[in-house]
Amino acid sequence: MSFRNSITIVASPRPRVGKTLIARLLTDFHLSENRKVVAFDLNSGERTLTQFMPEQTVAASVRDVNGQMALFDRLVTGDDTTKIIDLGHESFESFFTLAQQIDFIEESRQRSIAVAILFMVTPDQTSVTAYRSLRDRFPRMRGYRQPSRR
């Protein structure tokens, strides 16, 4: 299957791990390659990505149905735009719960949109548990490799 568009979700259940920096670098990279790109800032606090890149960033929320519909409808729109999501720790669980409920990964795949999750790891049980949960929730994600057990 050939993918025309992509969505990159930069996520961690922990604050202050560099999610916004990575989202900003990805957005800058796509801009430097003359690609259409839009970033979605799902940080409920300071909206740092929106402050750094107001022209390319949309403040988004999954706290209410209107915000959920607006975000996910925009994500699966086939508009030849690369989409970057800066997923704050406050929205981590609700975003992925909703994504699973609406079968977001499969819907994206059917629309020829590649989805990647960049999981920012921290050396604690919260991070390990969240990673395992994502792996179990989205077993069909391409590129997932079972860590080798030595």
C-alpha cells in the first residue's frame, strides 16, 4: 500500500521529556523540505508548540466531543498535508482510548495515511506500563517489533 500522507504522534505519559522539541523539529524539517505541514498542540498548559510555531500549529483538545470530532476529522482528511501531534501527558490516555474506540489507525490506513507513534521513554514504571498498553491496543501498527528477550 502506498501512503500519500502521514501523521506522527509524539507522545509520553510523562511531562518534560522533550515531546514539544521533537514535534517542533519534525515540523521544521517538513517545512524545510517544502511540504505542507500542520502541527496539533494537545498540551493543556502553556501550549508551547503553539507559541513557537503559531503559523503551523493548531491548539486542539480531546476533552469534549466537539474537540474530538474537530481533531480526528482533520487528521484523516486527505489534504496532502503532513500532520504532527504534540500529545501532552494530560491528554495521553484519553487520546489513545478514543483512537482505539474509533479505530483511528485502520481508518487512517484505509485513507492511505501512515500513522507513526514516537513514544518518548522515561526510566520509570509509568512509561513501561503506557508503552505496553499502546502495544496491546494497536497490535497492527506497522514497524512494531517485539523487543528481544535476552
